[in-house]
Amino acid sequence: MCNANGDQPIRLKRRPIAQSIENLDQLLSLEQGRMSRDVFWDKDIYEQEMERIFARCWLFVAHESQIPKAGDYVSTYMGEDNVLIVRQKDGSIKGFLNTCPHRGNKVCFADLGNARQFVCNYHGWAFGIDGGLKGMHASETYEAAGMDKSEHGLHPVAHVDSYRGLIFATLDPDAPSLADYLGDMRYYLDAVFDMDEGGTEFIGGCVKSVIQCNWKYASENFVGDILHAGWTHDSGAKAMVGGPVAEVHKTPEQSYHVNFNGHGWEFNQDIVGNCATLGEKELLKYLYVLQPKVAERLGELRSKMIGAISSCTLFPNTSFLPGQNTFRTWHPRGPGQIELHTWTFVNKKAPQEIKDMWRKGTMMTFSPSGVFEMDDGENWEYSTRSNAGFVTRQQDLYLGLGHDTRVEDTDLPGNVYQGQINEANQRAFYQRWLDLMKADSWKTVPQRDVPKMKEGV
Amino acid sequence: MNAKTTLPEIPVDAETQRRVEQFLFREARLLDNERWDDWLALMAEDIHYWMPTMENRRRADKNGTYAIDRGALYNDNLRDLTRRVTRFKQPTAWAEDPATRHAHVVSGIEVYQGGQAGEFIVHSTFVNYRSRVEKDNDLLVGRREDVLRADGDGFRLARRKIIITQSVLMAKNLNTFL
């Protein structure tokens, strides 16, 4: 972990935490499998999420492969805060708010690129890739005013760290380590991001779109809702493979929900089920050849997850699909809108034609023009929008599937539930949400989940 | 936009120009009326139907705004287009029921001789407006560069490049062709 701040004084004075909305406990009755619709609609709840979730949690910001060389950068978001993630000369990675400390203008308008410096268009303040203020137009006027350049760098994020090529950042100096934050979910992350010795990379750039829905509808869908696929995605499955979605509810003994710290993964052990929906036989062959090697490195169970029917959300707003190889962040834009950023990930050592098939496969299935995603957006938009009704939003919603499915006697890390048709992960996601929303600082966030993995493994 | 045509721009005769315009106007009507199979029949066997996504990069960045190996909303051959049409035709294509209302407006049509005999390079601009249920309205504006190939009395579409103005697609999906 590195503190991007270095020795620079921080000119950003964080205001004390705002008083919490009262009676947050009443929003969720998870034991009864009920929850309030206010969490998807209320503007005050959204504002509190910005402070207590997005300005506090570790958020995915980039993949290492996107910024291999010194000066390489991507512009992304942490909540609604625009940040630049920049590779340094020593190979480390720093993150800064993309805003000039002089009059507040954005200093970088490109989505990505390589920079020697970031220069503000307004008054020509120029910042090095380390965030330090190097100079400005008519610099003698500032000298005459006695301004100290060293006090006016770009504001750094609190911490940057990475796991298996995935770079995360947090805006909270008091956040736990990334290893603690991800906890036992790292065990499962390895099944996808460490299935091959070379690790993974992002290819083909970023596809961005806007959906008029609350961010949690998207996150909770990927955290555990395979149930929707058999119904929502029937048309997409028929388009890609000529038949309906696999009926995974009939074989719960082969599948699981696992969660830790609000992150969740629902998965089958069918090796290639997700991948099959891309309709490319060569990809299935690639995974079947790889599977025994993964079994040697990571064991039998994880080798069967590499492209299986499954989905994962890393709390709060980053998700991916093994096998379909789409990786995505649902950036919040008010309670009723998200900006969706999606990438394609592949094993770095995969043959080029295999990588190209996955790049095209994510486009055909999970992109705004994709035959699966096409039907998701509308569901989430109207799940959100119907809550405009004053009386409508006083009706509770149901999330009670799989109440008695906890597997107690298991060596598997995390909280384990039998059967991927389940809402255990969704309930854990909202429990974590509530814990963070109620806590005044990281110190008072309850540690509900007991890690089986060692710190820093 | 960094679209470049390396071929010299040799205009065609007025009758060819008129026939190409009719082809594009009819194509737009087929899409407006969800006549998906009739639309697919306009494609050549080797169609490359490409709609890259736009990246905001500095002008000095030689990687350009878009590229064939980067993000795309369409990067399709005939098999891919056929799969998309298959979804549109399913009774379980929930986001198409009730039907989306489409208007494909095509304008600014320029026709030049292509690189092969019987091929034509066709530039056009488009406005696409989609409306769904009560008030979901999505607007896309852009420019296309096509290669049309003479086929009997008509044409087939052999290449299409679609460049839209948006870098963040301001819509939940793209449930049409452009």
C-alpha cells in the first residue's frame, strides 16, 4: 500500500461526518426477507451513500494493464468524484482528484493517454504526473503574492493498492487494508484473475453508457441474482445458443452463493456455462484445456469456476462475469442514474484470436447493444422509476430466497450457501450497506465475517 | 473524427446516385418497420458492420478516437447480425414489447466509385430517434461510410462504418441498427 500524499500538505479539509438519517434499521428486515424501496429513491439516503460508502470504501479504479508505462493514466470516478489514476516513474501508481486547486476546473479532459504533465486550461497551472504543481502561466504574479507552489498540488486519493492486477483506491485515510477489505473474497477472485500464470489484462478499451436506475439494482443483480437469467435473458440465449438459459434451479447441489464483507459470488461448477453463451466453440476448448492446469494450481473447485454460470460484485459497485469476461463499474449519478463503464478481461497469455473472440463476445452479449444486457437495463430502470409513486414506495420488496441454505461445515472461505438460486448474497450486500451507512467511521463498522485466509496472502 | 478515404472521390452518374439513395431510404424504412429479415437480405455474405465507441484522447495521441481492435457496439459479420435479429424476433425479447417506435432519417448521401468494379463508396449522415413506452426517447446522430456492391438490379451492403457523436451512450441500450 502506498500513501499517495507523500509530504505534501493537504489543502482539502474534510468536513466532520454528517449526522446520519434516523431509523436506518427500519429500511431492512433481512431476516424476514423484506426491504424498503426508499433505499433506491431517497435523495438524503443517496447523499449519505456518497459520504459513508463511496468516500470510504475501496473502489475499483483501473487494471494494471491499462497503464503499463510511466505517465500512462486513466480518468475514472470514485462515486461522483472524478480521479486520475497515473503510473509513476518508479512503477508505483498514484491517484488524484481531477480538479485544479486554483479555481476548480478539470485538469484532464481525455479518458486515457500518456502525459508528462497535466495542464489546466483555465490559468495554465501545470502538474507533474506525481501531482505536484510545477509551474503556471505568468508565474511571477504568484511569486509576488507569496504563494508556495508546494502547497498546491493535485489532491491525492488516500490509498492505492492492487490485487491480481485490479487496482483499487480509497478516499478514506482510515480505511482498512485492501486485503482486509476484500478478505476471503480473494480466494474466489483467484479463480478468475489468477487462473493462468500470466494473470489477466483488459483489452479493447472501455464502453460507456447511461442507465436511469439506482446503482444498487445493478450491483445486487451481479452479487447473486442468476435467477433473473432464465426469464429476462431467454431471448438472448436463444439468439446466441439457440435454446433457453440452463435451468440451474434444478441442481442446487452443484452450486453456491458465497459472500464476505458484502462482496458476493454466485457460481456453478460447470466450467464453461457462462462462456457458452458467447457462441464460440474455440473459447470452450480453450477453457477445457486450461481447466486441469488450474486444478493443479488452485484445486478442483476453483478450476470449475473459470467460465461457469456465475456472477460477482465487489462491494459496492464493481462487478464481473467469469466466462463472458465482462468487467464493469456502475458509477452512481444521483439516486436514479448510473454511468456504466465496461471492459473485457482476458488471460494475458491467451492466443490473440482467443482474446479477439472474447472482445467481440462481450460486445455481442454484455454491452449496450448486447443481446443479454439489452433486457437488463429496462428492468432496472423501471424497478427504480416505479418508486416515484408516493404510496408505491411504501410497499416493501422481497428478497427472502434461500433462508435455510447456510453451509456451516465447510472449508470454503467466506459465508457459504448451498444453491446459486438464492438471495443470501443480496441480503449480505444490504447488511454491509446498512453497517456502513450507520457507522460514523471505519472504527465502528462491525466485522461480521470471520476470515479463513491470512492477511496479505 | 479521423475517418479517411484513401480512394480518389470519383462521382457516379445521376442515375446511380438516385438508385443508391433509394436503396438507403428503403433500408431505413425496413428498419423503422422492424422488417428484420428483409433488412438482413440487404447484407452481402461478407458484410462487416462496424460501430466503434468513441474515446476522448488528446489530439497529439496517435492512437486516435477509435480503432478496429478497441471498443465497439457493433463489429459484426453476417452470423452476428443474424443472432441479433434472432433476439428481436423472440416473444421473450421483453425490451421490445410493447414495440419500440423507430425513425431512421438518412441525409447527405454522396456516392463515389469504389475500389472494385461494381462497388460504390457511400457517405451519409443519419438521425435515429427511438421511443419506447410512455416517454423513453433516445436520440443518436452520426455519419456512415458504406461500401455497396452491385447485385442484379440492386445492391448489397458489404461494409458499414458508423460513427456517432456520443462517447458515453446516453441510453440504456441500442436496440436498433443504424
